[in-house]
Amino acid sequence: MKHFVLGSTYIVHLEPGEKIIETLKALCERDKIGFGYFHGLGAVREAELGHFDPITKTYSWLPLSGPYEIAALYGNITVVEGKPFIHAHAVLGDRTFETKGGHLREAVVSAVCEITLTRFHEDVGRKKDDGTGLFVFDLKP
Amino acid sequence: MKHFVLGSTYIVHLEPGEKIIETLKALCERDKIGFGYFHGLGAVREAELGHFDPITKTYSWLPLSGPYEIAALYGNITVVEGKPFIHAHAVLGDRTFETKGGHLREAVVSAVCEITLTRFHEDVGRKKDDGTGLFVFDLKP
Amino acid sequence: MKHFVLGSTYIVHLEPGEKIIETLKALCERDKIGFGYFHGLGAVREAELGHFDPITKTYSWLPLSGPYEIAALYGNITVVEGKPFIHAHAVLGDRTFETKGGHLREAVVSAVCEITLTRFHEDVGRKKDDGTGLFVFDLKP
């Protein structure tokens, strides 16, 4: 991972073999980024997508293997229990250009991944929501 | 809906049952947001996607029901006849991770929807374009 | 193409028949934009998507024809050999709302394309990466 900071924007280049979520989390922890959002493009080889069932309140997971283009990637950064927490969703395109989409648990870069991340200098936390069982933005009403 | 404002960015949390477009429109109206753009992720239960046919100049609509992940969501805010106008496109992933994509007319949150919205302090309007029949950005040439 | 500049954000309206990548490149060249990123929505008639195979280090290409909604579009702008270089990925939805996704080589607007582009006042270059054969961000380690 290499990065360059312009104002409040991080320009991030991930290399083959790097995990996108893990690497962004480490960057946010190092630079104490407590709120931000990012977009990315590139290509991954392994990835895991999730789909949340609001009835059972559980995720189902789809492990993917093989070359995928990151056709869309958007995520936010918050703080949970003092650590950066990455929430990202993505659309991945396979070699036939068919797509799969959902919650992105993790993805391993195959060729390159280019990210622009906008950081803020205040933190946003998350708290457990009893209704859905999810950790949601802890915003004042 | 809860939100928190950091500079020119709104961090928005939508709750189960809330309509994404309607709720953003009300927020923009309340805070007099006359131009901006947003991105989001989360999960919805009902949604309606549109596809514009440039030959017939009409939209076809696809109502969707069931849990969908918002795999991608991007929209802009302008002002039409004094009211905020939301133009959004989205990719939605079903429980098999297959996706549908197009113009997003509306979607009802199932579990959560997290949005970052960048506002501007000038307005951008729209005007009817005779060629396409659409309301397009009213920008000076 | 019409555009309006608010601070460091370009609001861009592309008209039927205009090529998205070519038009953005010309705008960036004219205004000497050496780094930035953009998002867009709208509809296109012809488009070409690419998928990179990290084993063979080559792209396969999918030419598309017919009305497609731009369900997601994100790209970045850098400078290669003194010229703006656009790297964009997209998800396109057809009239049945099925999607194709990958690297976006080019697309021709059918009805409209609305873009928000954030520019920076420093340049980011690219350099050949021997491992992948791609031109990657030229960032200091």
C-alpha cells in the first residue's frame, strides 16, 4: 500500500495480494481516522460478499474466487470500541462481465486497487440497534 | 432518520420503513439544499427501478420486493420549481447476489441505510430539454 | 457538454452523442486537472467494458449496444506523459435491468449524463508497473 494525502483526501494504491478492508483499517488506525468515506476501483481475485436477511437478522456469505473487476465500491469509516470500523458495499464483475453485489466483507487485490478516501476530523461511533441486531451510526436524534 | 453535519457533509442514518428518496427530499427541503450529491449503502425491502428508452422517451419500471442490498447508490440534488429534486441511480443485490440496476425511483429501508451527502451553497436548477423530454441541469453554456 | 464550477467541484452535463471519457479528458486538459475523481449517472447507447486478466496481463473487451442506464460510475483523473488520463469503472443496466460491470473504456451518451467531478490542485502521475504491466499511481512509498 502506498498513499498520498491531499488536504482531507487520501489517494491509496493497493498492491496485488493486499486485502482491501484490512489494509484500509490499518491505515485508519494509524492516522486515527474516526469518520470518512471512500470509493474504489480495480481488480480482485478472492472476495467475500454478504447479504443481510432482516427477518433472521443474519448474513449469508458468498465467497468468490477468480478475477473480478471492482465495478463499484463505496464504504464508510466509523469507530467501534476505539477501533476503526469499515462498512463497505461493492459490485464485482467477472470475466463474462456478469456482476454480483452486496456487503463487502473482504477482497484480495489481484492487479491494482485505487481508492480515494475523504477523512473528517471528528469521529462517528456505532452502537448496537436492538431492532435489527446491527451496529448503526450513533448519531444524536 | 437521524443525521449529523460535518462541514458541508451530511451523515444520514435511515431506519427500517423509511423511504430513501422521500426522506432525503424532506431533509433537503428543510435545510434548503439546492445542489449536492450523495452516496449510500444499506439494505432495502421494496424498491422501484427505472430504465429510460431514448427512442420512446419513456421510462419502464421494475418494482422489486424482498431483501436487497444497496450495492451502489449515487444521486444528485437540484431544484425544480422551488423544490428539491433527487436524481439517483442504484445497483441492488438480491439474496443470490444477482444484481439489478438503473434509475432509482424509490426504495424502502429494511435494515439500515447509511448516506454521505455533500451539499453546496449555490443552487443548480433543471429545465425541460425538448430533445429528450427530460429535465436536465440548467447550466450556462 | 456544459459545466458549472462550484469551488473544487465540476458539475458536468453531457449531451446525447457525446463520449463520456473523451469529453472528460478534454475538459481536464483544458482546465489542467492533474488529479481528481468523479461519479456519474445517466444513460448511454454504445459502451465498451473491459476485464483485466492478471495472469495474461491483457484486457478482454465487451462492446455493448442499446440503451443502458449508468447504474454506477466512478473514475479518477491522473496525468500520464503530460496528458490527463481517465480511469473509470462502471455498472450498466439494460432494459431488463440486468447489469454488466467492469472497466469503462468509453460510452456514448444516449439521453443525458450527469457528473460531479472533484478536482485537486496537485497532480498525481502514473508509471508502468512491471509486475502487472499496468500504469499505476506514482506515489512515494
